[in-house]
Amino acid sequence: MKRLDIEALRTLCAIAEHGGITRAAEHLSVSQSAVSHKVKRLEERIGCSLLTRQSGAPLLSEDGQRLLVYARRICAMHDEAVQSLSTRPISGHIRLGMTEDVTSSDLSRILGRFTRLHPNVSVRTHVRQSVVLQRELEKGEIDISMMQIFATDLRPSDTVLFTDLVHWVKAKDLELRCDCTIPFLAYDDDCFFKHWAMDIENTPATGLETILECASSAGIVSAVQSGLGVALLPGRYLTDEMQILDHQFSPPPELAYVLRVGRNSRSAHFKSFAKEVSKGVTPKVSLQVV
């Protein structure tokens, strides 16, 4: 029976996640030749090519993509087993605040893995806007926040999960009159996109009029696509039905998805949870827009 080497599988995952052999070698703190050797040995063991090695082609071959699915699961289970057997049990309570954008990513999988690793730690969560979560964190009402902020507001202690660009968008068939106020779609009064857009330095000359407030990203996306007005949306939510208007408006700062831990949340269970989140979150989108 053919056996797969766990470190070779980990190398394949690093190549896929970091975009090539050179970056994978930097991430793994090994030489490029060592990475290439591991991949070659793995290819010889299973009898197929894993990398395309062609300019302009996808990084991984079809066999490589198929193996990558298993490699990620195997490495995750391996690390989970090692950690559960080599660390002292930790216990405690975590009050987690998060935004809807975060619940649309990998959080369910991360929470499931964390619960298996640390069954004596309870996690209680609720969903709010980023502005609200920041207030709750400052008051000590939550311990950890997973939220979006403008990159200009980053703190040295923040863990950046990933970043995105924010765009002014509208439906392609929506006509904006130059002599009328612009219909604006906002999340709600606590929407920091709205706060930024309504600032006198960023507001278009004709002004903005908020005609819809909806706390759901899926709702805002649907409203834009229906031609109700203009909105500020992260790039990950843009669709082919939208037109980007960045050249007509003041460009917003870059958006950062961050993990922020409260000042009094420095115990082992908080650190363990933060580590699992930063390791597991990806910028994929899973919105239901009807």
C-alpha cells in the first residue's frame, strides 16, 4: 500500500496557499530545493504529477488539486491529534463578538475544531456591527472581536486575517443624475462605511441620501443589483451585475478583517482560540442573495 508522508503533504499545502515553491520555502523556513525534492518524492510515490510547471497554467495539476483536498484534511487532523495529546487541558469561557462577514467564512469549522481540541472551553457568540463590537470590547462586555475596520485604524496588537478593497458600486443600468442627491444604501446607523461616506470630505458634491438601511451584506448586494442606489462594498461581494464608480467618488481606505483581543483577555484559552482563528480563516464568500 502506498503511504503518504505528512511533511510532503504539508509542503503541497504550503505551495497552494502561498502561490508557489519560492514562497512556500520562505513560509516553511527551508530551501527551495528542499521543497522541490519533497514534491518530487511525493509524485514518485503516488505515480502522478502534482504541479503543472507551465507558465500561465494553474499551479497545481488536476491530480494535485485532488490530493490537496485530502492533504489539508490529513494535516489538520494530524495537528489536532498532536495538540490534544501534548498540551495540558485548558478551560474557561470566551465571549466572542463577530460581524456577519465573518460568519460567512470558516467560523463554524474553526469553532468545531476548537471545541474538539478544548472541550472544557465554552464559546458564546453574537453578531453585531464592527462599531458596536469595538465599544463592547472597550467596555469588557466581550473578550474577542472578529470584525472589519479600515486599515488606517489598525492597532499594533490586531491580528490581520485578510484585507480587501472597498468600492463605490451601483447596478449597471442605474442612471445617476448629476443635479440630484445620490441614493445611498447603508447597513445601519452603526455602519462605519456610512460614517466615512457622510464625512464632508468624502461626500459627492450633490450629496448622499440614505434610502435603505439593512444590516445584512446579502441585503445590500441584492439592493445594489436591483438598482436601488449606490453602496460601498468590499471587493469580495462585487458581482458582474455591478458597476464600479471609484473614479467618480473619493476612494475609501483599504479594509482589514481583524481579530482583536480585549485588554484583560490574555489567558491560555484566549490565546489558543486566537491562534485557531488566525490559522483557519480564509477570505472566501458564502452569501445567499435572492
